[in-house]
Amino acid sequence: MQKTKILRRTAVAAGLLMAAAASLPAIAADNYPSRAITMVVGYPAGGSTDLVGRLVADGLASRLGQPVVVENLGGAGGAIGAQKVAKAPADGYTIMVGANNELAIAKLINKAVKYNIGDFTPIGIVCTQPMVLVASPKAGVKNAAEFTSLVAQNPGKFSYGSSGVGTALHLAGEMIKEQGHLQMTHIPYKGVAPLTTDLVGNNIEFGMFVLSSGLPQIKAGKVVALGTTEAKRSSITPDIPALSELPQYKHVDINSWFAMMAPKGLPAPIAAKLKKALDETMASPEFRKKMEETGNVVADPKLDAGKYINAEIAKYSKIVQFAKIEN
């Protein structure tokens, strides 16, 4: 009899503990955030991802009532920062703003990358911007049609540069090659600065830039804009044709994008609070203006970030297989 009572008490106590444990996420969500949030950016300060991250961090802080501190953790093309977030507790106090390079491409080309998109909770796509194919003055072409004719008539003679192997810029260049049936050599640079120097100095004929990096050189007349890489012309540069306007490039549709992510398993109420704060930030006229000034177009808040990223990964996978890209 005594043993039966003890077992009953033990069962009741266990049930109470389980109920209390089940209520913890709800309690945490109700109080969230109660302290500062760390936003990881997987690049050094001053770059495009850092710029977007800091603008988002400011917007979140003012709406959530707690500081959002940006932690720049550069290395491996953003993968080190992404790895940290993938392994962080799913409590909403470690988040990230990352780019397609580390979130969608790195795993496809580098076996050393141990995380995948399933290790994150997508909060939202923040903004996008096209890439732009440019020519040096030496190339002597003024538009995409002339570029295509020149390269097609001289297979293997010309090169294009990007900011590195496996970057979105590299994949954009390979997509152009595939759809245009062109033979060109890819020259990877350690960043945009040396590529710009070689283009302006006529040491390489063609190059891929994100729009924000290419615009200063285009406006100064130091390089020639041949076409942007989204399906339609960018609202930021309506005077630059989209490559897709030419029949052979009608399927060229690739851009650079930035997303806000959290670790896998983030409680839905906390994810909803972060999403609401992000949406309100993105709707701010001041935020939208700053994004446009840097060549970015703010994404539609209704966009399903998870579906969007998975579709991008499928697109990139095809390009990686075509070009046999490894890093």
C-alpha cells in the first residue's frame, strides 16, 4: 500500500515537472526580449552585409526595446559566423543577418561546411539587389549583344572576374556562360577592390559586381554596364537593361540577397516577435531609403523566407554542377 502511494506521488510530481517545463517556452516568449540580443554578421565591418545588418539591428532595437549588438565574425566567406548561429541556443538572443553566399551556396561547394539551411529558423528576406555584368574600356563593347557576339566568336580568349570562387558573383557569371553558350575563363579575386583595379586598368575584359559596388565605376564612366542579372530591370537603375531582355539570356535571374535567421528550433512566439519587428523595420520609409541608396530593394514582407531560400539553393545547385565549382 505504502509503495503504491509513493508511486502515485512520484507520478504526480513528474507530471507537474513536465507541465512546468512545457510552460517555460511560453513564459520565455512572454518576457522576450529581456536582455540584449546579439546579431552575428559573418563579415568584417563596412561591407554590404554589415551595412544591412546594422540597419536591421537599429530597427529591431527600437521596436523590441532592447539593444541589438552587431558582432562581426568574419572568415570563410561568412561561414564562420553562420556556424556560430547554427550552434547557438534557440532562445532568440543570437540571430544573424547573412547573405546567400554563406546561407545557400557554401554548403554546395565546400565539404568543410558542416551546417545546412535546416539548422536555421528563417525570419525573413530583408532585401535583394541584382548583380551587373560590366566591361572594361579595353573590351570595346557597349551592350550585352556586342559582348555575346565578341565572346562567341573568340571562344576561350576572354576572361571575367568575380570576388571569389563560389560567390554569388561567380555563379552569376557561370549562369551567363551556360545560357549564352560562351567559353570564358573565370578569374577569382580576393574582393571587389582588386577586381575594380584590374577592370579600370584594362587588365581584364569583363567582371561581375553587385550593383552597389559597380555603380560608382559605372557612373564615373570607368566601366561599361552590359546588363543586370534579375528577370527585370532594377528600379534603382532603370536605364541599365536586364540581360534577360536578350533571347539567349531570358532565363538569367539571379541576385544577391540578405536574410535574417535564427537557430533551428526557435519557439514560434519568439520567431513571430522577431518577424513583426523586422517587418515594421522594413516598412519604415527611412530604412527603405537607405536600402535604395545602396542599390538594394526591400523584399516583400509576405515572402516565405524558407521557401525562397530552398528555391535559391536548387537554382545554385544546377549552376555548381554545370561549372563543377569546388572551394
